Amino acid sequence: MPIAPRLIVGNWKMNGQLAWLSELEPLLTQLQTQPTDHRIVLAPPVPLLWPMSKAIGGRPVALAGQDCHPEAAGAFTGDVSAEMLQDAGATLVILGHSERRTLHGESDALIADKLRAAFRAGLEPILCVGETLAERQAGSAVTIIELQLLGSMPVETGSKPFTIAYEPVWAIGTGLTPDAEDIQAMHAAIRAWLARRFGSTAKPAPILYGGSVKPSNASAILRLPEVGGALVGGASLKTADFLPIIYAD
Ligand code: PGA
């Protein structure tokens, strides 16, 4: 049975320069000649958004920012607003990634403000949540995730399009992944929490899995019924790795 339509997001993190646009062309050509039912999104560094948007043209790849500032404009040296991402061709934005939470000390409250900014600019947020290994070993993974969801999702989220990415911190860039049962259980817990918070009438949000997704495990992960797609880091940097994830069967 083919895998149901999923959302597959490539998070380039702080990688990529203009020269990479030639790398992108085989991916775009492949998607054109072999259309997929999956929704494909790339999240390059900010300077590449606009040139990539032009290179993509009408082809079926959407663009995402990797972060945004809560304000629309102002004296915030080095920051980028949701409106600027939108202006540069993004339609989505990744927020609350564990690298932002850890390396930039982002709190749930700040992330909630960033979600508000994304909605203001008409961007679809991809909110990342995830527990550390110590938290999983202590048996508190679900509690931690629920606290992150509660703190990072403003109440208006329930009436807007959004995506959740469950990314265990210990699985990001390590080659480790949770067991299929653990992924299923966490995704079900997130789904149940969303229903309690926003009501079961709210538009069902895709819940992605992220953390060491690669060609060898993509099919097994994307086939899990609770999994709405994948947030892919390292393996999205090379077309030769990303294509087999998109076309995993
Ligand atoms: P990884 O990163 O696929 O390299 O583990 C995932 C992410 O950080 O989104």
C-alpha cells in the first residue's frame, strides 16, 4: 500500500549558499516528472529564500523560514520578522526548534509570541517540541511535551493552520531514533492534548516526526498511522538522500 500523503520538510539549518541552487534543480525536476502526493517544504537560511523562490517558480515545493522575531519591524539587529519571510517567498516557518530553545535560550512564552507573529503574517507555523534523554529516562517525556505545547501555543492557534513537529532532542543529528511504539505513543498523546485544548472540531494538524530521519528509516516512520510527515535535517542537505525519503515506499 502506498504511504498516505505526508508533509515532508527539509530543514537546512545554517547550511547552503547560492551555489546550492544548482543542487536544487535535480530535486525540482524529479518532483515535476514524478509528482508525489506528499507536500514538500524546504527551510533554507534566510538569504536563500528569495533566490530559491525564484528558482522553484511554479513547481510543487514550498519554502519555510527557520525562525522569526515576534515584532513585524524595528530596532532588532540581526533579527528577521515573519513579514520579511513571507515577503521573501516563505509560506511556513519552523518555530521553537530545540537548537533555538537550547542555543538561544528561547522560552515557551517567546515561542508563543513568535507563533502570533507567524499568524499575523499569514505564515503556517511548524512548532517543534521534544524531550531530552534524561527526561525520557525519568519517564516524564509526555509531561514535558504537554508543558511545551501549553506554553508555546497561543489560544488562537486552534483556529489557524499549524503543524507540530515532535523531535526528541536526543534523536536530532545523532543517528538514534525512538522505537516505532514510542513515536506512535507520543504522537497519540499530542493528538489527544490538541483535542483537549482546542476541541475535536479544530482542523486536524499534521504531527511530524523529526530526528535522524534518513532513507533507511523513512518508509517505516512515514507509514506509522499517527505520523503526519517528517522534519528532516542532515538528510535534506543532499538531493541523493532527500529524494529517497520523499519517494520512500
Ligand atoms: P536531523 O535533524 O534529521 O539531522 O536529526 C532534524 C532537525 O533538527 O529538524
